[in-house]
Amino acid sequence: MYATTRRAALGLVLGLWAAASSSALAAPVSADPLPSWSVGPAKSAIIGYLSRVTAPGPDFVPPSERIAVFDNDGTLWAEQPIYFQFAFAMERAGEMVARDPSLRQKPAFAAIADKDHAAIARLDEKDLMEVALATEAGLTTTEYEALARAWLDQARHPRFGVPYTALVYQPQLELLAYLRGAGFKTYIVSGGDVRFMRAFADQAYGVPPEQVIGTSLKTRFELRDGKSVLVHEPALESLDDGPGKPSNIDLHIGRAPLVAVGNSDGDLQMLQYSASSARPSLQILVHHDDAAREYAYDRASKVGKLDKALDEAKARNWIVVSMKADWKVVFSPHP
Amino acid sequence: MYATTRRAALGLVLGLWAAASSSALAAPVSADPLPSWSVGPAKSAIIGYLSRVTAPGPDFVPPSERIAVFDNDGTLWAEQPIYFQFAFAMERAGEMVARDPSLRQKPAFAAIADKDHAAIARLDEKDLMEVALATEAGLTTTEYEALARAWLDQARHPRFGVPYTALVYQPQLELLAYLRGAGFKTYIVSGGDVRFMRAFADQAYGVPPEQVIGTSLKTRFELRDGKSVLVHEPALESLDDGPGKPSNIDLHIGRAPLVAVGNSDGDLQMLQYSASSARPSLQILVHHDDAAREYAYDRASKVGKLDKALDEAKARNWIVVSMKADWKVVFSPHP
């Protein structure tokens, strides 16, 4: 008995010693989980929230309920002058018209093929969405994702001259990592096409395909030479914007998220949904007020309009992140 | 230098010793990961597959791609004499007619309210699905799940006299656990209503809500006294059966599953989809051939018809599990 106990005690001591020495060999833990965020109310509120829900006490949240949802365009990467997905769709549309001139009968396709900038500027989000869907229909999901990847590799942003994936926000990468470190499952819930986002989300954000929720076309199952494929139909399955976001969150996740991050009126209902949880929750809006480093737009913007959600954020004390004041850097240095 | 190296070597040795002793303190690993499965080709094939894809070598599969999908009715729990969800819907329908006699204008509702067994027996799956949807429409997702939970707590199976959740298959619980232990993410992909399944899937199978995919109604986002709810619309969002299963797997998961388990023709496309993966994959069909302990049915069954999928399984050497021969016990002893 005595020998066994002594051996167990020795094992415990040696085990602790080994554990301590192996953690000393690992990379040092940064004292600041959000180094690109300036000291201020936004950063304090985020750190305070995560400390409360992960520590024993009345605000503790069981790990299984730690769900965070992020909009993509304008929240995780830039969205000006047009949603990047539409830049891809316009390039595809131009190629499609070159192969099939009858497509010129659709005014949006003709404007794009002619590079008629005035006519293109008049296209609204609905027109561009229709172009995007038309360029996707008929392709298998695998073909579409490969085209999106190839485009992301070669396309350059008109103002910054870098690949679009170099325009992800460094402070948000830190926030994603901080949430995951606190046991949160991080999802993208975006109006963007789900398969367009999956083409880069894992590499860019560390968000795997099963945690990407977006707008989608219906797909048709087909066997081609005995191998199954899914072909995009020319019909919308789900528009993941505005009130569609809570519906899709419930369909895909089945729980209300406790952390919701957006930047436009299209995110309002997702933030409201998260704020309705009986658990402590956190709502964050990114306010684009930095024309020098990125863009400045809100209530009157054609892309990423932020109006009602800004009023509600102020009324309900949600966190409004000033890109100018709260972010020391904007873009990730690792494209 | 010498001292540092010696200390590092000592740390390594002590660390290994501590690791070995702490694993010796843990619960012993069972030599048999599938104790309720009889020795035979099905069990051997499953164990062989999981050994190959988790060990270094040409068949190794990266953990992120380890996705397993299971049908629910007839695959994870029983489905006779009618899908359990329909038993719930019929009870709800009876209550609805009692409150609102005008519903008797719908023949299915009248038959159910009158307990007209001959007329009920003539209802086909489409009729019963319509009844199920009608009993769900107008309820919030939270209300519906609470009703489903309450029903599951009090309802009893007509033949076995036990709660429906006592009719989950013990060998499948072991298979789910074995897959998870091998790093697989386990999903349910079923024709059943997604919110009905979520009412019990986590407790019964250890499958969290975000890993349950099913048939669903559209939902409408609403603010009620400032609190957001999702209300079921009387319209189908997605029928998760047959070719709808691969479409939903792609929409929700974004990768082809490597392990697919079903029991009826409604699972055929899901198994084909999984078999089309470039990675080593595993397809399993449960064959209900055990009238004594459960039920015996296949090609001519109204519920859970297994005909084309059985032929394809035989032609392609998929695993066909004989409930009678391959399962030592059928139902879980822990209701």
C-alpha cells in the first residue's frame, strides 16, 4: 500500500513537472488576445464577455452552446466597390457572352460584355445576383468551386492591386482565433454564395466547409459514368440575407448564436436573434469609417448599407467597432 | 550545453513515463469496439476500414475529411409500423380536430380523428407527410421541439410498450462511438423532420443539433415583444430523401461523406454519393430480417422499402448488415 501510494504520488509530481516543462516549450501565450485591436470600449467589451462566459459563475455558458456567427462581406473581408463575388460573376459573364452571343439579349450581360461602365453602375444588387446565379447554373458544385479558386488566385482588387483574399481583416482573424480558443464554434453566415465562400474560407479564416452558411442555388443529383455529381439548377434554394439569416442559422445549426458579428442592415435580424438568447450574448457591428485605409460608408451606401442596424446598435448598446479608432491595422499581413 | 541537453533528455524520459502512467490510470480500452456485433463479414469490414483510414499508409484520410452520415428511421432506431414522427403527427392531428372541427374537411384529418383504422391504413407517405406538416405549421421552432419532447416522454410503441427512444439500436450506438473515436464527425441525414429529430438526437445518439440534417419547413423570422422567434410556414423548405440527401449533404457539410449508413431505397443516392469519393469509403445497409426481435421487411414494404438499394449493394459489394445474424442485441438497454 505504502509503496503504491508513494509511486502514485511520484507519478503525479513527475507528470505535473513534465506537463509544465512541455508547455514551457510551446509558443508563449500572448498576454493580449487581440493585438491589432486598440485599447477602447469595443476591445474591453469583447474580452470582458469572453472572460465572463468561460469562467465559473452565473454567466458561464456550457461549451456546446458556444456558437459565434460572422457575416462575410464587409465583416471578415472588404466589400467595396462591389461584392467580390460579383466581380467574379462579371468576369464569368463576359466569358459566357464571348462563347454565346445570344446572352446579349439580357441587358445585364450586354452591359458587362461591352464593359459599359455607366450601364454597369446602374445594375442593382438584384441584377448582379441574377448574373451571378446565371453564371453558376449548369455547373457541378465541384466545377464551380474550382473556377472560383482559380479566379481568386489570379484576380486583383481594382484599388489595392492585391488578391482579394489579401483583403481579409487582421483584427477579425484574431477575434475568430480568440473565440475558438474560448471554445466557440465559429460560423460564417453570409449573403454570399455558400460555394464561393467555401472556395477560400478554410484557408483564409480557418472556417471549414460545414461551418459556412450562405445563399445557395438548388442542386440536382446526377450519375455521370457511374460517378455522382451535384449540378446547380437555375433556381434559388435560399437567400441568406436579412430575416433569412436566422432561418438558416436555425436550419443549419439548430441553436441561437451567442456572438453575432455583422456590418450592415442585412445582419440586423441575425444580431436580434442572437440578442434574444436567454444566455449572455454579444452583438458586434463593424462601422466602415476609414476612407484612408479602407472605405467610409454607412447609411447611404449602395453596397453594405448600414442604417437601421446602426440605430438599433446605439439604442441597445451593441458594440459598434470603428475601423478607424478600434483597429490598429486593417488587412492581414499574410495574404 | 551539456546540462541543458541532459535536462531536456531527463524531461523527455519523465514526460514519456508520466504519459504512460496516466494512460494506465485511464479506463481500459475495450479490445472489441463493437461488442454487440457478431463476428462476421460486416464487423470485419467495418473494423478493417477504420483501421486502414486512420493508420499511416495509402488509405490514410486526414481527420478533416472524416465524415460519416446515418439515416435515422430504420437505421438508428425502428420505423415500424409507421415512422415514429407520424405517430406523433397523428396524435397532434387528433387534438387539432378536437379544437377545430373544420379540419375534418381534410380526409386524412377526419380518418385520424375518427380512429378509422381502415382509412388510416390507406393513407400513403405523402398523406402522412402532409398531416405532419400541417401539425407543425404556425408553431415556433421552440414550441414544436417542446411538443415533440413531451410526446417522446409519454408515448409508447404499440408492440413493445416502451418509449420510442428505447428503440434505438445498440449496435449502431457502438458504431457511432467507434467512428467518433476514429476522428469521424457523425451526422444524421434523414427524411424525418429536422426539428423532430433534434428533440432527441443529442441525448439518444450523442449527435448535436448542428449535425442533424432532415426534411424541413420554411420558417419566418418574427419579433414578438422584442424577442425573436422562428415560425413554421406551411411550405416545405427541403425534402431530405432520395436524391435530396446528397444535395443537402453538400449544402450543409460541403464534402462527400466517406461512411454512409442507411436501410432503404431512400438512402440509395446518399450511398452512391459517398461511394463516388476519391478516398476509401464505406457503404452500409441495414437489412431488417429479424421478425422475432424487431421486424422483417424489404422489397414489398410500405415503410422503409429496400429494393433497388439492396440490388446495388449486392452488385457493388457494399456491406449488408443482417439484423438477425450480425447483431447480438438489437435495442439499447439504456432507454
